[in-house]
Amino acid sequence: MDRIQQRILEEVADLHEVPEGAYNIRANGEMAGRNTTANIDITSKTDVSGIDIRIRPGTKHESVHIPVVLSQSGMKDMVYNDFYIGEGSDVVIVAGCGIHNCGDQDSQHDGIHRFYVGKNARVKYVEKHYGEGDGNGRRILNPVTEVTMEEGSSMEMEMVQIKGVDSTDRKTKAKLAAGAKLVVRERLMTHGNQYAVSDYVVELNGGEASADVVSRSVAKDSSYQKFDSRIVGNAPCTGHTECDAIIMGDAKILAVPQLEANHIDAALIHEAAIGKIAGEQIVKLMTLGLTEEEAEAQIVNGFLK
């Protein structure tokens, strides 16, 4: 891989060298590196572009890295990745895509990730999106995530996009069996004329299933954001969804939290707040020697942590 691709890998997967454990690195539509372990197997699909990741039951304290890098202007990449997480596993999965576009044509990556989380398994999933380049071509990312969780399983999803992506349409769907637990933490920042839509649908189908879907975002300049989160309670369950956003400049934000209770013991809550940075916060930081721009940047960075 060249220096540009290596730098993007650092941004989307925190990889400064070849990772330990299982990994599959994709660059400009081709496999750039792969490693499997005794407990984690990665194989290429034969019918479509993508991979199958199979994690043996009982696998503990192992990780899988599957980053994607695009550095060719005008490239459109599409992958289908399926994860089979065995019963009683406890693993970390790090995905993400970075696009470097210095040309005049759009570069685009679309990925469909399907997770099948076994009984009592635990998964932490990290997905980061990043864009860079001084060309006129747009950097476009459209991820789809589908999750099926068996009894007693848990999944924590960290979705991050804070720089350089011109257009993204994220769709996430999850179905939870009895006792399953899903936690989603989204962090998003848009600027310029960027466009970002996040669409979550979570079905709580089993008793004592729970979901907590929270988005923190900042919209600057003339950018647009939409957060659409729907939690469906089909059993005795608990669900919470929240959107907390800062709006700046001429940006626009639409928050659409939705709850659907189909059982008398479905306890569901939604919250949404959109507002500008309080003037007194900026003044307080300026009295400490910061410029107005530095004060704004520090508030935004703290908000998105």
C-alpha cells in the first residue's frame, strides 16, 4: 500500500502497522492483505464481492479488522460482508472506510454488513468514515448494517463520521431476541454542503430485550442532517432513542425519533434536542485566552467525544 492509503488506514481503523489477529484490508476494490486465526476465519464470497467472517463459539478477547480504502477518483465499490459470531464469544470488530479523492469524478463505497450474533455472545463494533482530497469529485459512503441477535447476546456499535464525507445515507436494522441488548453511539459532523442521513430501525422481539440508540451531531455551514430512529417494542422490553445536535451557520437538521409499542409491557422513551452553542460558553473560553474560532472548536470537540 502507498503512503496515502496507509494514512487513511490510520484514520479509519487506528492501524499504524499490521494488526494482530484476523484482518482483511481492501484497497481500491482489491484485497490488499488478509490474516486468519485458529478461531476466526475469513473467506471471499464467490457470487458477489465481499467476505464471510466466521467466529468460533467461545472465542474470547480477539479482534477482526476489515477496513476499506479508496484512493482512485471515480471509483465505485460495493461489498457484502457477513459476520457469524458463535455462541458465547466476546470479540471486537473494527470496520470503516476512507476515501481520498483529488479528481473531478465522484468516488463511492457502499457496504452491506450482516451480523448474526449467537446466544450469549458479546460484540463491540466500531465503524469510522473519513474523507479527504482537494478535487471536485465527491466522497460518497452508503453503509447498510443488518443485525440479528439471539437470546442473551449484546452488541455495542460505535458509528463515527466527523470529517470529509460529502454524502452518506446510513441504514441500520436490528432484531433482538429475549434478553438481547443493543447499544448504539453515533458521532457525526458535517460542514460545507455535506449531506448525512442516519436511519435506525430496532425491533425488540423478546422479553427483557433492550436498546439504547443515541446520536450526537454537529451541523455547520450549509450542511444537512437527518436522524430517523424507530424502536419497535413487540414484547416486555425497554427502549430509548436520543438525538442531541448542535446547529451552526446555515445548516439544517431534522430529528425524527419514533416509538411503536405492540405490547403492554414495552417501556419506550425518546428524546431530541437541537440548538446553537450558548454565547456564554464562548465568552467564558475567550476570557481564558482563546479566540472565538478556537472556543467554538473546543466546544464542538468536547461535545463529540
